[in-house]
Amino acid sequence: MEFLHRLLDKTEWLIAGLIGAIVASWWHKDDLADWRAWVIFLVTGVACSLYLTGMVSAYLNVTEPSIVAGIGFLLGTFGGSLLAAINRAIKAADLWALIRQRFGGGNPP
């Protein structure tokens, strides 16, 4: 029940993050091939907005609600984009070669 009360207090941040993630998804059409990827993109953008807006606004000493909502919008926009970029980097990395290089098993000298 306490979680719902805290969530209702942050409704403005949640909506701003959702709108930011929707706007950012326009530029990520190639990455978001199916509905599942699109939903994950939106959820990660909203989560970044919801959980990071308070920290960022406190760090920047911003207290005006409209500016804090703007920070939530930007975090929703860049949060989904950042996690999509991290996902692409993980898929592109050759982790097995990195493990072999780090722990041996490569070519003998």
C-alpha cells in the first residue's frame, strides 16, 4: 500500500517519462522491431524517469515542479535510448573471445 502512495506522489514524473519514452521510440524504429521490444523500451524509459528524477533534481538543486517534470521527460527519453544502446553493445560484443583472452585458452605463445 505504501508503494502505491509513493507512486501516486510521482505520477507527474511517470507521465513525463512515458511521454519522453514514446517520443524517443520514434527515432529507434529500427531497434524496436516487434511490440515486445517497444514495450521494454517504454518500461525502461519510465523506470529511469521514475527512479532517477528525484536524484537528478536534488543534485541540480531544482525544486520547481514544472522543471522537475522536464527532467523526468528527459530521463524517460534518454533512459530508453541508453538501455537500447547497452543492449546493442552487448549483442555486438564477442564475450567468448574476451573470456578466452582474459583467462587464457587463446593461441599459445
